[in-house]
Amino acid sequence: MPRRSATMLAATLMLIALLCASVFMNVPYTELSPGPTYNTLGAQDKAGTPVISISGHPTYPTSGHLNMTTVQVTGADYQPSLVSVVTGWLRSDVLVVPHDSVYPKGQTEQQADQQNAEEFASSQDSAKTAALTQLGIPVGTEVVIGSVVAGAPADGKLHAGDRITAVDGTAITDPNQVADLVTKHKPGDPVVFTVVPQAKDGMNPAPSDETQVTVPTTTSPASGKAFVGIQPEVDHTFPFKIDIGLQDVGGPSAGLMFSLGVIDKLTPTDLTGGKFVAGTGTIDDKGNVGPIGGISMKEIAARNAGARYFFTPSDNCTEAAANTPSGLRLIKVSTLDDALKALGQIRAGQDSALASCSK
């Protein structure tokens, strides 16, 4: 074979080899796809376990759907091939995003799951608070222990969820008081905490459970001041029991739909009028609705489940409207009030009055 032909053949074979390697090599992306939806008015499993259960207060029959939506995400250790990524870019039911946008560098899948679980628990608390506040039902606050530093003086003596009522006899109404009172001591001095241990049945513990716990202090490695190793935070107290019992769901994006589910169960008005409504959005204690990630996948999940209306956070509207599934009406909401107003319009058949998302 002539030298020139041999050179060209070698170059061609090398190019083919490089193309094959690039096609099948793993790349740092994460794939999102539509996840399951759950009717906050219904059951979460085949056993009939309700998504939201309320005891200690009258509840009313509901109908229709108020579905929260989810997104399925590939694991932190999974890295798709270039072929898979390109295929995902071409599909409407897969969203391909940089790996670090879902799993920040150095974060394990277990750490991500823990963060999602904490955000989910916080969203439930805010959803209950916003719902009861909307209904004019008083919600109390208390200072609780959010976490205890492993190996710190408080470890084993105080526990996450314990309510702090006093430190050294001074009544506690704000988390900042705890640090102020502890750091008045010299490292090595004891501090007396008056606490109500976390109840095991999910109900608010009774004041009669109050107990005093003496905790030694040590020197804080950060400030050099007295330190016991707890993180106090504000928690809400409710006048009756509200349980949101979903498993294997994380993140804060179901807050709005949880609030609506609670309100529907606590009021005689059938909020949906039997219609199929789904949605997403974070919620704060005051009922403000915030944006979420993966909106396009949640739209698909909602429509696949049968939804005709989809509550969309106002900050997600432009993105959501770019690829709206056929037959799904996007409803723009910024507050819990907006969503309740929209439900009234849906019940009345006033679809033309609904606030819609636009591109």
C-alpha cells in the first residue's frame, strides 16, 4: 500500500476511534424526568394512607384533585454517556442539566437526600402555618433545638426537637437569647436549660413535661467563648394535629399544594368543585409562593396524571409557558390568596378570568 494511502487510513481509523470514545465516555450532567404526583386530598398508597390527616378539629369532605408534583433525578454518582445526554437534549420529557447544579461539588447523594428531607419538613411547617393563618386559626411559636453538634457538651443531654423555655431561669422567646445567655459564662461553667423534651407522638408536648438539664460549657473553636453545641431555631405550634405523611419525597416545592390541601379539609367549601388541579411552588409562613426547579418536568407529570389546571409560581411562568403540554392550563400564582381566588374561578367555570402564564 502506498505510504500516502496508509497514512490516510491510519488517520481515518484514529478519527473513528476518537469519535467512538467521545460518544461513549461519561460526561458531568444530571438527568431530570417527570416524577409521580400525589393528590393532597387523597391517599398516598394502596393501603389508603391519607397524604394529609387532621385530628382534633372538624374536617369536611373533599372531591377532585389538588396534586403536588415531583421530579425524578438521577443519582449523584451517575454520569450519563454523551449519547444519553444528546438524546436527552432532543427529548421533551427529559431535562439535562450540569451535575453541579443539582449536586454541588463535594456533596454526596446522602447529604443531598438529607438536605432535601430538611427542606421538605420545613415546607410542611410553613404550609400548615400559611393555611391556618389564612383561616384565622392562631399559630404559636416556640424556640426549639434544631440540631446538636456531635461530641459537644450538649450531645446526649439535649436533643433536636426539645423546646427551650428558659436558660439559667431567664424565659426564652427568641433563639438569639440562648447564645447570649450561654456566652455570658466562662468556658467550663455549667448552664441550666429548662426544656420540654420532644413528644414522641407528634403532638405538642405538655408544659408539665418541663425539666431542667445542666450542661457544662467548653471553649468554642470559632469564638473562644463558652459553647454547648446546640443550634436553636423557631418552630410553630398548632392547636390540633396535622400530619403530612409522604415518604421518599424531598425538597420545598410542594408547599403551596400542601397549604391548599389543608385548607380544603378544614373548610366546608369544596375548593376544586371536583376538577383536577395540580401545581407546584414553595410557600412561606405568610403565604408567598416562590419558584422551583424542573418546572417543565412537573408540567408533564401533571398532565400525564390527568390534570387540566396547573398552578405555576409567577417567577416560573415564562419557562413553563415555553413548553406547555397540550390540554394543560397554566395559572399564574404569587400568593396563597391567588391560588384560592383561582380555585373559585375554576369552580364557577370562569376559565377566561384565570391569570395565565405567557411566554
